[in-house]
Amino acid sequence: MVREVSESCLDNLLTEVVSCYCNRFYPNKHDLAARRIEAIGYQVGHQLSERYTMERPRFNDHLEAIKFICKDFWLELFKKHIDNLRTNHRGTFVLQDNKFCWLAHMSIDPLADSSKSADGSASPTAGNKATHAMKMHLYFPCGILRGFLSNLGILCAVSADILTLPTCAFTIRIKA
Amino acid sequence: MQFFGGSEISPSPPVPTASGNNGHMIYMFNRNGVCLLYREWNRPLRTLNAQQDHKLMFGLLFSLKSLTAKMDPTSAEKGNLGVPQLPGQGCSFHSFRTNTYKLSFMESPSGIKIILVTHPRTGDLRDSLKYIYNLYVEYVVKNPLYTPGSPIRCQLFNTTLDQYMRGIA
């Protein structure tokens, strides 16, 4: 039995979670807020891995597990595949999504952006703050990936980068 | 109300009725009269400064809405002229046309007003206004970096809107 949920509701809930943790619970401690959000993602990924690998046999190696994430797992979550997978064959994988759905509705103020390029200085301008705010939204999917892999027995660290909106890249470093 | 699945905007944009380059200006106001958006593509004459222009436009629409509601021959009960009505109640006008331009108007149940000024021979733009409202929901309301009630400064919304306006009359 398949149950459905509205995609707009989920998008808004995630936006509110990030906003709550960053502005209300831990106002000036963004690292702590990020870790809490990532921990929520970890739990979610843990449970999702049980559901989506139920009918599969065990993975032979790390690469197979990552390929499963790129194709089937991402398809279940976001209705598309990962667009680009790179690896250094020594435990580091980079998953690139060219149109990450939780970043697809975000855009920054064009005026603040132009003032930032004119400045060129390292002071926190509005453009930098916007990029920082967008990065906070990527901690949840990082947690999902880490929880998913940890339930398969693969311990790792996951980080994310925004290349150009809405393209982003998740870097998975597997602990040897 | 439509439900959105996937990342495409739905419903699909209405078929253009004439060649592009007919859109002149667009205004968007919220319930409190704050001008959320003003963009112009073709406006040779500017008589007032921006603030006065926005206030004049908002006041004009407020008066026109009350006037049309008051003069409605089909409705039995009418409030006094000037009483603010809930959006969607009473009759609401949707466009007026002069010999040099046509102004189309739409108000959402949440009080967001969209005004489009175009070429006088433009057809009915109600579907276009609904599509612009959908764009607003997708790219502005769902943008975590936007605070509701402030002027819209979202790059994605501006580019998509410009692209859409170039394609319709």
C-alpha cells in the first residue's frame, strides 16, 4: 500500500526546520544547528535504508552501494538519478546533482550579488549570507546519506557544496 | 487549487495570442498595499516618482473594486461604498481598456494583487495572470531566503517572468 504526501508540504516543512534550528533554537551557533539537522537526517536515512534495500541481496562492495544510491535511492527520494559520479578509488565519492529539488526554488537577490562582485572583499555581504543560508539546507540530505550508508555497515563522512544554483555536489568519504 | 507534482510549473502556460513585446508593466501588491514587485519593459512616459506611482495604482484599484461591487445590479446586499471586502466576495473587475493600453487585474484569496498593463488589443489575460501567480508561489513563496511582506528580489522569479512576458501578448 503506497501512501502519498504533498511535495509542497514537505518542502515547506524542511524550510521551516532549517529556519527554526538556525534562528530560534541556536541563534548564533550555526555549527550546532547544522549538527542537529544532520542528526535528524541521519535517523531518516537509517530508516529509509531498511525500506529500500528490503528485497535486495547484500552489497558486494562500497562502489555497489554508492551506485545503488545514485540510481535507485535518489530515484525513490527525488524522482531522478544522480547526474554525475566521480571517485578516486580510495574511498572518496563525489555525487553531483544538476537540479537538486530542494535547491530548485531558491534564488538570491540580484542587487546584493552585484555589490558583492564589485567589492571583492572578505567581509560578510548579503551575497555571502545568502550562500551560507542555502548551505544550511544541504545538511539534511547529507545526514540522510550518512544514515543510509551506516545502516549498511559503511561508516563515512558526508559534506555538500553548492556549485551554481541549483547544482550541488555531495562528497562521501568512507572511513577505511 | 492546483497541486504540484515534480519540479515543473503546472498548469502549462497559456498559448500566446499574439506576438511578444506587448507587455508594458507589471505591479504586484500584497494585502497591506506594499508594492512587492514593479517591472517595466516598455514605458515611454513617466510622470510621477516611483512611490507616488505605486500609491496611485493601489488606490485606483481599491476604489475601482469598491465601485464595481457597489454598482453590481445582480447582488442584493451591498455595503457602503469604500468598505473593504474580503478577496473573492462580491463582484470583482478584471480589466479596463483605453485607446492606448489595457490594464488587467487579478486578486488572489490571500490578498496578492497582480496588475498587468499591456497593448490595447490584448485578449483576455486571466489565465496569464493565474500563471504568474503560480510562478510567484513556486519561486517566491517557496524560497527560504524570502521574507513575506518585503519587496521581491528573487533572481529566478524575475528571469522566468521576463521570459514568459516575452512570449505572450
